[in-house]
Amino acid sequence: MSAARYAREYAPGDCLSPSQAKLFLSCSAKWAFQYLLNLASPKTGALLQGSAVHEAIAENFRQKIETHQDLPAAGVSAVYSEAWAALREETEFRDDEDEGQLKAEGEQLARLYIDEAAPSIEPTAVELPVEGTIGGVHVRGYVDLLDVDGRVIEIKTRRQKASRAEFNDVLQLSTYCALTQQASGAGRIDVLVKKKRPELVQLDVQVAPADLTMVDRLYPQVQAGIRAQVVVPNRASHLCSRRFCGYWRECSKEFGGTIPE
């Protein structure tokens, strides 16, 4: 079940997810357009690519639970192509996006992950649904990968290489460790860096008691902000642009100002 559906099943703020909390903290106006007003945001080529990469990797680990073997390169490419085709119709490519280039790049990223990361991972669950109470708030989510040692692994595709996990990464891993009974507290963010020569960067995170305290206090504050209808666009963010936000038209109409390209 997608996070967007939570908003339809529950009153705003009654059930949260890491993605909802991250979005509200980064731009409460964007959260409101998506979860409060249920406005559809066009899926760009970049989102299509990320979804297809994720599906190819997930399918590899679903079958690996049974076979204990990773898919061959041709199998990864086939799953990726099927996922791309299934999601293609609901995608609106931006003027600066080349569909063929994005598709080829995504296939390369998926195969890179299977080649470099997958052999050392023994999965016990893939896209594991988890839910529970954190700080008195009902929280749900999906764990990308849980390995046999109880390590939570989240897979990302990004343009920029990082040397350490971001706040949003720690928030997500801490949430999932709090909600997942089998989790050991060890986590990792596997980042597929999209550049001319793609690269895999693995960022280890040990979820500490301070991190669990952080999410225990953060979710109630996010819930309080949602219920108080505190909605403010974060125009200072580098993500506040027509390229990165599908709600720029609605935001400009509601709050004024000019949204940059």
C-alpha cells in the first residue's frame, strides 16, 4: 500500500509514514497538495527510472529468498524492461529528459547493484510492510530489504555522491528499526549514483538510542503541525523549482511568487 493511500484511509495526521514526515518537514505546502488535497503530481522520467530500478532489484531478492541465487544479467534487464513498460503510460517526461537515455541509465544502475551489492546480501524479507506506534502516533512503512542478520537496507538512486547518510536516511532507518521486530539496529543506505560512470556507495548506519528518541519526539510534532494545518512553502529549498516539484503551478497560485526553473 502506498503512502498516498494512508491519507484516504485516515484523517490527516492520524497515520504517518517516513515519507510523509520527510515531506512535511521539507515543505509542508507540498505535503498538503499531495496528502491533504490529494492532487496528482505528474510522474517524471526520473521517477519512472527510479521505480523501474527498484522493482528489478526487489524481484531479484524475492526469488533469491527461495533460490539463494541472484538473477543473471539478462534476467535483471528483462524485469527492468517489464517494469519500465508497465509504468511508462503514467509518465510525463520533462522537456529536458531523454527517454532512451534514462531507460538505458536505469538498466545500467540495476545491473550494477546486482553485480556489486547483491552477492553479499542474504534477504529474509523484501518490501516488508511494518507498522506500529511511535511517540503515540500510528506509523506505517515498507522496508526495502531485511537481511538474515536483521540489518535494514534501503536502496536509493541519486545524482550526488555522499560520504555519510543524510538526516532523511537516518529518520527512515530509525523508524523501520523501531517498527521491525527482527531488526538488529544495524542499517545501510545503498546509493546508486547516477553519473557518466555509475557508482554504488554504501553508507552504514547504526541506529542509536538517540536516533530512536529523535523519531519518538518527531512524529508527534509532525502530527501536531498537520492537525494545526500549518502549511508553508519552503521557497528557500533548492528543491523548490519547476524541475523538482510537480505542484509549482498550484503553489504559485496559492502563495504567490515565482517558482524558478
